[in-house]
Amino acid sequence: MLVVGIAGGTGSGKTTVVKKIEEKFPKEAVTIIPQDSYYKDSSNIPFEERQNINFDHPDAIEWSLLIKHINDLKNGISIEQPIYSYLTCTRSKETIPIIPTKVIIVEGILIFCNEELRKLMDIKVFVDADADDRLARVILRDIVERGRSVKMVLDRYDEILKPMHLQFIEPTKRYADIIVPQGGNNNVAIDMLTKFIKQNINHIK
């Protein structure tokens, strides 16, 4: 099994990179493990307080469960991946059954912050993008998918996203084996990464 970590700032194009890689393999060969599924359940606190959760801080992630699930998959054990809702800031009672595959892609803004998780990765990729481009994508995404107003998104960017990016996400670029500039638009880098995975996929169990 080859474990690929794909990190980068919010709105950098990580998901686009992951999708473009996934499209180049048979469906049964690749499994995507999103960091977002492992945010801590907040059903024990009032809904109003949940709106203030800082999703860009490492403390928001249940690292122990994510690490356990990656280890289980590496050992050939199926897992039950959590389902997390940004609208309610809670986990669903339902889960997604995930079986081990030849390639596991772990994707998320904070995945390189945890040393134990990094050690489970065979290759680490940081998707880089200009801050203005990332902000534009965040505005569009949060309005469409998360029901936020432009003002809410901009306030959150100034108060949380930008400082958290500088403190926790940008510094983890140094752990990357490959840096992909221009996000999901860099087809040359994506093709090179795909080629690397394909070269290694036949040599792994």
C-alpha cells in the first residue's frame, strides 16, 4: 500500500489535485481519506458556540482516530470513516465503510502538523496557491456549500484562516517531498505525481 499525503491551505486546490489523480486510476485502486471527516464531534456543546469552532487549528482534529484508521488500512483492516457536517458541526450516526486499496490518499490542510501521521505517509505533497486565489475559492465555497455571507467569510478569513495558515499550515511546507504551485491548474506536476504513483503501485502489497 502506498500512502500519499496531500496538504495545503484552504482553497489551494487540494481537492482538485486529488480528483485529477483519482481519475487516472481504476476506482478500486484508490481510496481518499479526507481530514475533514475527522473533526471532533461537537454535539455536546450549544449550537451557537459551534459556530465559533476554529477548524484551522490542529486541536480540532481527532488525530488518534485518523492515525488508527490509516494504520488499520495499512494492515489490511477495513474501517468505518466518520461523516462530519459543517452545517451542524457534528458527526453523523452513519459512517462510510472503507476497504484497503493499493493507494490511500490522505487529504487536508493540517495533515502535516502531526508527526505520527506524517510517518505513515510514503510521499507528502503540498499544494501551493496565491493567497488571493485561495480567498476567492473560499468565498465561493463557503457561500454555496456552507450558507455563509460574504461578510462572514471575509471576517473569518481575517480572524482565523489567515493567521492559522501562517501559524500552522504554511510552516508544514518544509515537510513536503513535492510542492505543487498553482494548485489544481498545474497539470504537469499532477501528471508527474501520477506517474510516480503508477511506477510504485506494482511494487506494493
